[in-house]
Amino acid sequence: MKEMTVLQASQAPKVCKCLSMFMSIALIAQAAGFMFWFPFAQPLYYCAILFSLLYILGGGIVFDGRFMAFLIIIGLNALLLPIDPVFDAKTRYCFFVLVMMICSPLIKTQRAIVFRQYVFKYTMLVMIPLVVGSFFCFFLGVNMMPYNRGRFVDMGVFSEYELHGGLFSGLFAHSMTMGPISALVAVIFFVMYQKCSKKIFMVMFFCSALAVVISASRAALLALLVPISYITFFASNTSKNMKRIIGLLLVGVLFATTFAERTFTGLVNKQINRLEQNDGKLNSRDDKFQARFNEFYDSPLWGIGFASIDERYDVQNNGQIEPGSSHLAVLSMAGLIGMCSYIIVLLYAFNTTRKSNDSRALMLQGLFMAYFAHMWFEGYIFGAGGILCFMFWLVISQCFDYKYIERNGNRVFY
């Protein structure tokens, strides 16, 4: 862990470290499957948000103009558009803003930047053993998913997770959380191996990558392949690292072959079942995508409203919705105006790290690409109560804040 220099953070006082650790614990309590017995995961998250917010505001308030514009646009959207009260858009927007003040680049004071560094560092350091442990849990028969879904009567179904994809979450609460988080961890180990060529990082990378496969999430698999391909062919010094990459591929083939029959069965069977259920359609989210486009066509400028859908095209459950795609959700809910502001935020985050090839910059580019790919097929971008939303905006903030780390290094913050 001491050699995970890509997760560096500036020196900070104990109060900053303690509060950021509290925030990380609250996030992990949501994601960790073995916390199923703990009934206060959501209240703990709210308390962590409150204390973190008070701490950050104590260091002053300086807003980032790009992200502020994005929040103002979707705020006007939530306040002014005639959104069905069942979606409770105004309340959800207020909560979204509170969470963004902590994890996004909205506030760019020194205290906020360093606090976010430590939340990111602590959260990822804990996610590493959860991901690697989940890989071994697959072979040991340890599966926390039924305990977190209250499906004790269906334990027999979950015991067949090797044959039916999507039923295994390892040490996580759900397979759809395990998949993308494992992809993020795999990217970190891939960058670390390129940096120092230690075999332990190679092994950890393959364990994390196979954890993605075991989750049977096609979106998570794409979130792994896109950043690895990008870093290999575009971001890193390819000629210098070619030997390492070739060695990684050769070892990877041998490593994967050993476990291929068991680890890939669930993913393959899940794909076959989805094809049968969707009349041969490769993507089961086609209807969701079409619904988002129809909503955009109906209101192309402002969108149909924050955190809402049009029930002519899609369904909701007591105000709960599943957009099917985060990027298309921004387009349909916030229209062209909101989408342009969103693109500006993403482009700035990416370009800030793209100009550098040091290890942290490569890691952040990889994490950005992983999330960018995954969010085409999952609609959690405005789900401020979930860890995937929080971590996405936290990664964006780390990209925004990269210049601060580059400029200040390990200088003590008070």
C-alpha cells in the first residue's frame, strides 16, 4: 500500500484526515456486502455529508465557474419546468447540490481540494481488498448478494451464480456495484505496473480484471477495456512500455486460461439469456435509449426536467426511475443547454490530465475513460445517494484538482 503513489494526497491536519475517513467509511458501508446487518448505512451517509460540508465551508467558498454553470442550468430546470410532483425534483436537486459541494469540483478552496484527495485515497485503498477478495470469494463460495437483497428464501438460486451471470457480488452488496468498482481498481493496478513493473501489481491487476468478468456486467467490462486500450495506445510512452505490455498480455492469457471456464460462464450465459428475452437484441437497454431520445425530441432545449422521465415512453416506480444511460439522461432531462454545460465540464476534466504522462495523470485519465464508457449504459449520474454517482464526481474533481497537486506536491496544508 505504501507504494501506491498514484493515490497520493497533500499533507493535512488530523481533522481533515479523520473527517475524510468518516466520509469514506460511509461510502464503503453502502458498497460492502458484509454490512447487510447494519441498518443505519443511509443515515450514516447523511451524517458524513453534513459534517464534511461544515468542514469544507469552514475553509471559505470559492466556486468553479464551469461546474457552477452546470448546477445553475439543471437547478433552473428543476425549479421552473412543470415536473410531475411524484419525482420530487426540487428536493432531489437540493440533495444533489449538497453532495456536489463535497465530491465535485464545485468548491475549489485549498481545504476542499485536500479533503477530496483524502476521501478518494481512503475509499480506493479500501476498495482494493474488497475487489481482490471478491475474486477469491468466487471460488470459495462466498456471495453477499442474497443477504443484501433480502432473498434468503432464494439462496439456492444464488448458489448457482457460476452458471447464471449477475447473481454474484462477492464482498460487495450487488454485482452492479462490484463490476465498475473492480474496473476502477484494475486501472489503478495497470498504471502501477507500468510505472514499476512489480509482479505483485500484475497479479492484482488480473485479479481485479477477472472480478469485472465475474460480475457479468457488460458495461463494467467495457469500462475496463476502454481505459486499458486508451492508456496502452494513446496516453503512455508506448515504445518504452511495450515490453511490459507484451509481457502483461502473455501472462494474462495464461492467467485467464486457468480460470476461463468458470469465470466467463456466467457472462456468456447472461448474454445468451438476454438475447432470448429481447428477441435477439444485443442491447437490452434499447428501449431506454429510445425513450431518452423521444424525450429529447419533445423538449430539445431545456429537456423534460431534472430526475424525471416521460411516462409515455418509460415507466417509474413511486418516483424511482432507471434512465439506462447517464449521458443520455443529461440530454433528455436538461436538453441541449444542460448537455453543452456537461460536456464543458467533462472536456476540462479530461484535458487537465491529458497534457501530462506521470503516473497519477495516467491513472486519472484511465478512471475518467472507465466512467465515461460505463455511464453510456448506467443512469446513476444524478443519483446522489449512491456510491457510483459520488465516486464519478469525485474522479472528475481529482482531474480538476490535478494541477493543484502538481503545483504544491506534498506541501503541508493547515
